[in-house]
Amino acid sequence: MKKLTYKFSSTSVDYYLTGGISHLKEIVDKDNTIIITDENVYNTHTKRFKNWNCIVLKPGEEFKIQSTVDSVIEELIEMEADRKTTLVGVGGGVITDITGYVASVYMRGLSFGFIPTSLLAMVDASIGGKNGIDVGVYKNMVGIIRQPKFILHDMVFLNSLPQNEWENGFAEIIKHAAIKDAAMFKELETKTLKHYQSRQTSICELVQRNTIIKTKVVQNDEFEKGERRLLNFGHTLGHALENQYELSHGQAVAIGMTYASVISQEITGFKEAERIANLISKYDLPTFADFDKQKVFEVLKMDKKREKKEMNYVLLEKIGKGIVKSIPLKQLEEIIQEL
């Protein structure tokens, strides 16, 4: 099992990108480990959890809230988890977020690792140490940046992914290509979702490429003072839409990227908004949408990327080159009203 180690400000993270859950016992002490997963993953892959201590949660973004955290902590107390315990989140982005958050606050900090089971979690949610929960319609309003000890990939989990979860993951892959990798953007234009679903080598290579893109951005700017902000391309408007309109994360980000490309035309002179929309559409994700602009702006202005009366908005100069522009809220409100 090949291991890559990436150093961050105060720790390092081991990546096992060609492993599998069967190797977990080689990484952690089984007797002192508790797996946190959800009903969907647990029921589909029950045999893989045999002989492991497990906490099984209800699935879905609506459970990424404080009351779920409280219930997990109560279970940990009942299981007599202590500072030697390792938590392992096996699931999509909701599970990795909750696991990392609980591990960071229980007894002031336990060791934790992730086995992401969705494409979205493999290329995005499990990487970079952001762990948190939603508060009402505000996405990830409460949380912490703390790196896991390890990330272990098991591509077998992708075999049971529903179609909409594949589409969800490709929103983040398209995002990485748009902000950082023009060559990958071209590759995505020549291939299809079906191609990646039917060829294990292609999807493995694509997942690894995206994992490394995001990891290197986070290494350069772990606490989001500069370059890491680029990873929010499509997320500012996307997050404001996501919980209000009950969209999946990928759908919301896809719509957010479409409009960010249009806004880029106005602010940076970006000339390829149509190319962005076409690629998003090719991977069965939504582009332009009707929404209540004022209502969405009211949520958007509470986004964590706001600094006083300005919003750090991620735009494109060209495909493969994202930039962060500070836009006054008043101007941003006008731009959104005109979309």
C-alpha cells in the first residue's frame, strides 16, 4: 500500500490513495478506534464494518448540525472513548465534516482519519482539515481547521454511488480545473461522465490528480489567508442557494460557478464563460437558474469570506487561472440583481 505524506503547519497527513478499508487495521489500533459512518454506507457495505466499533448516523446534509454532534459525543462517552481513541469517518462530506469536528472538540482533541466513500469527499471534502456544521441556512458556519492523521481511499465505494453523487463530485473536479489546471479542463471536455464511470484507471488517475491539486493549495495557505480562497470558486453564491433551495452541494456549486464566470466577464474581462457553462452542462449539472436574488443575497452577505463591507469573491482571469477580488457588498448586490 503506497503512502504519500504531506506536511502542514503543525502536523503531517498520510495519504493512502491506492489502499482499501481492509488496510485500516494496519494504520490504526483496532481496539482503540471508533468508526463514524451513516446508514446508507453501513447498510450497503455491512461486511466491511465487521468487528469494528461503529457509530451509525442518519444520512444527509440536514443532519450536519449541532444536535448530531451532541448525540455522537454522548455515544463516545458511553463507549468510554478517551484521548487514545482514534475516530475514523467513513462516508461522504457530511460524515468527514462531523467526524473531524467531533474529534477536535471531544476531550479537547482526538486523533482522526477519513475513508471518503463519495467522489465529492475523495476530491474535496476530506482534504484540507476544514471540519464543521451548518447553522440554519448558513453552511459550515461553525467549525475548525484541523488536519486528519490520514486519508485512505477505497475505490470500491464508488461502485455503489448513485448517479447524482457522481455528478456532485464532478462539480468540484470542474472547479479545480477552472481555477488551477487548464489541461485537465481540456481533458474533461474530451471525455464524458460515462467514460470515467466505466474505466477504473481513468477515475483513479482523475481522483489522485484532484486530491493533489487541493492538497498543494492547502499546504501553501492552510488557514485561508490567500491562495486557498481560490477553492471557493462557485461556493459564495452556491452556498447561499444550497440550503435555501435544497440543492445538492454539486448542483449549488455548478450554478455558482456559472454565475461567477459571468461576473468574471464584467470584472476581469474573462472571455470563456460559455465554455464553463458548456462543460458543467456536459456533466449533467445545472447552470443558469431562477432564484430570489434578494433573499439569496441576504444569506450570501453573511458568508465567511466577507470582510466588513467587502466580499472576497473568486473569479477567473482565464481557464486554469482563478483570482480573488474584493468586491464591495453594495456593488455585489447590484451585480447579483442584474444576473
